[in-house]
Amino acid sequence: MTRVKRSVPARKKRRATLKEAKGYWGRKSSSYRFAKEQVQRSGAYAYRDRRNRKRDFRRLWIIRINAAARREGMSYSQFMSGLREAGVEVNRKMLADVAVRDPEAFRRFAELAREATAA
């Protein structure tokens, strides 16, 4: 029988998988068979959730901007539309930070948005 040449020796691959599975509950941390499945699943979750994290943060920023805009007597959509018309290019992350940390600066943004929609 011919010898099968492998790029990564089986033992090395198993050791790497078990190292990655450290901290998992039960046999998933010690049994290669179960660890392999869980490591694969964990990788899929990590990939998915790196994208979901971006969605979650955008939602949070929009909620914060909306709350601050309503304190100024505007809705989120009116506020964002006014900023766009005024030519203000500030992203939602920065607007949310300003809304939380510096209400006076946010008030000035709201005035700009109000003037732009009125004109």
C-alpha cells in the first residue's frame, strides 16, 4: 500500500483542535470527536456575530440619537433629513456620542437641522 502524505500530521491537527476547545463544557473540551464539532460551530457563530455586532451598534446609535432629537422636539427622521440638507456629514456613531456626552453640542446640531428643513 502506498504511503499517504498529509500536509498536517493528524496528531498535530487534533492537538490544535483540542487546544482551541479549551474551556468548553463536558466532553467537548477533551474528546476530539466532540471538540471538532463544537470548534466548527463556534467558528460559525463567531463569523455570524461579527456581522450582527455591527447591526446591534447601529441600532443602539439610532436609539440614542432619536431620544436626544425628541428632547429637542424633532423625530429621528426629521433630524437626520435636516442634517443631510444642511450638508453636515457626521456619522451616527459620533452623533450618538455627542448626544450622550455633550447635550449642548447636540442642541446646535438640532438647530442646524431645523433651519435646513425650514428653508
